[in-house]
Amino acid sequence: MCNAANHPSGCNCGFGGDTGGGGWHWGRVSNFVENYAPPSFGWARDHGGTVESYVNPNAHCPVCGCPLYFYRSPYNGRVFFDDLGWPWPKHACTDNRREPQRATTTSTVRRSEQDVAWRREGWSPLLSPRISHGVERSGVRGDCESGFVDLVLPRGTKIDRETPVLIRQVFPDLHQATFLASDHFSTRPVVTIAFDRRLTFLEDEVLALAAKRDATALYSVARFLLWNLNDPEGARPYLEGAVARGNVEAAIDLLTLALFPTSDQP
């Protein structure tokens, strides 16, 4: 059953963690706290059905009272952050043995887009995310500013099922992602690549180098899209990136595309 203080007997809202009620789930909030954006596993929608709680503090520090972000891991570990996104700065004075005060819709100031570092650095929250765990890879899907994405992570990458996820596009089909991964001992911030499922035939190391704009790796991705998937338009940004970094072979392929456009091109 729920083990949170002052909750009624038999309450199964999940506020007390994964010891009862299954915990909070993304995009869902209990009627018991309909006026709150609750501390939870990850982010939850507020009572009005908006995504304000995705990008605004969802709790107050139990020590100093400052607005902050509260995350409870699947192992019931509790972490307080001053801000979202890499490097996920932890709040200095929090006592993680104590429950935070939940933030109401009026107890924190809505943060403007200009006020958040992750927004200035090109990150955007993945809304309504769904996280899957496969034998070799985990996947994330959801809505971001550019639309719906369905991405996979490098082999062996750990990710919590209910973690907030921020992504930023590096090239079409290739993103950076940052999120939280937990075990019985700690919760760790992770930053890695995330890419379209059709790129899984390429080595993770090649895609990681392409995300860093390595010329040889960019050309490898472009060649795969061009010759294996017959997608010249998808290959073009990678070719242009490789050319900008001095790859002669990419320049030849890019010139060939310009001189002999495919029938799908205008």
C-alpha cells in the first residue's frame, strides 16, 4: 500500500514510491493530488492536462524551500536537481531521506524559454515518452519540437523506464539524448546518442563519431543511406558535413547528386 505520510489508509496513489501503487506513471496523475504537479518517477502532467510540469520545478526542497526538480528512481532512490538536463546539477542542501513539498500550480514561477540553460543549448523535452528495453538495445519514442521520434540507444545503454528525457538533433536521424539511469546504489545522469532504427545496421562507434562531426564517420553514414537505403536526400546533410571537414570522396558524391538528381528530386 501507499507509505506516504498523512495519506489515508488504503491509498494506492504511489506517492510513497515503488513499494505501493506501482508509482507514478508518465502522463498520468492521481485524482488525490489533482491540484499538484507531484514529485514522482520522472515528469507528470499537471491537473490541467498541460505539459507545464515537464519544464517547471515540480517540488520544493524540504530543507531550504527552494523550487527544484524531484526524481524518485525505480529503486526508490530520491534525487533533487536544480535544473533539468546535462549535467543534471544536484541541489546542494537536500536531505534525500525526507519527502519534498509538492509544488502547486501557483507555488513556482513558470520559467521562460530564455531562462533555462538546456533550451539555450538546443535541448528539448521528449513529451509523452515511451521507453522500451530490448535484448541488446533500449528505445525511446515520443513527441519533440520537430515531431514524433522513434529512436534507439547504443547497445548496453541503461535507462530508467520513467526518466525524463531531453534530446537535441545533430543530423536527421541522429540525436543526442540525456536522461537518468539508476541501480540499487545511485541515480546517474547519462548523455549519449540516439538514432533512427534504420541506422542500427551501422556500428554504434561510427554513429557516435558522426554525432561529433567526424568527417570519415559522416561519410560512412552518408554512403549507407545513399547506397544501402537509396535515400539521397537523407544522405545529403551527412555528405555536406563531411565536405565541410575536408572529405574529398564526400565532395565527389555530393557533386554527383547535383549533376544527376534522382527522379524523385524536382
